[in-house]
Amino acid sequence: MDAEKRLLKTIASHLKANNLFLATAESCTGGLLGHLITNLPGSSDYYLGGQIAYSNQAKRLWLNVPAEVLDTSGAVSRETVLAMAFGVRGVFAGEVDFKKIVGFSISGIAGPAGGTHICESAYHFQFDGSRGAIKSQAALKALDILSKDIAAV
């Protein structure tokens, strides 16, 4: 079994065991994280869905990221990704108990100008390569972090 599938199974197992649900907010990965999560059969049992909020306008309108956070800290900042993760929980809160939703977000710059700075939760990474390679590296790193964070619940 490859690393991606192992991570997905770990995430699924922990979410189901703790009666939790996952919602994602993505910027630079453009939905790739959600795509990877839904590659595992049965993901609809725990994955509520995601929001691709590529522009600052989308982050404000769909995820309720405060304009002052975007203006002061920038779209690729710890403050913004934390607000995105909180905001995506709110998207599904009417359907599922807010306290049972794990919000996970990712934002960054996928190039082509050099590398990228990615913040997931409160993590910071820099990846190199093409735009596609950076997006893939960021999504896989997000799965790795998510599997560890959920295991700690």
C-alpha cells in the first residue's frame, strides 16, 4: 500500500472512531486535497466536503475570513489559514454539530516563480518544482499533517 493510501486510511479510521467529520478549505491546491480524500471509498462517511477559495474575495465571502486579516497578514499567513479552517467548519455547522467538525485549510503560492510558502494549520513549508509538483507536495504534506493531528485527538 502506498503512503498516500496509508495516510487516508489513518485519517478515516480516526475520524470514524471519534465520530468526527472533516471539512477542507483550499487555496493553492485548487481542490487537490479534497480529490485525494475522496479517492478512498467510503469517504462520504466522514468527509463533508470542501471549499476552494482561491481569491481573497472567495475567502471573505465563502469562509468569512475577515478583510482585515487578509489585508494585514496576507492570504498566505497563519492567521488566514486558521480563519479559513474555522470558516469552513461554519459552512457545515447547520448540518453537523460544529464541535464534531475538523476544519483543515491550506494556502500558498504554487509558482511558477520559484518555490512556495505553504501554511497548514500552524505549519510552514517551502516546496520547489513546477506548479503541479508544488501542489502535489502540498496536498500530500497536508494529508500527513492531518493524519498526525487527528491521531492526537
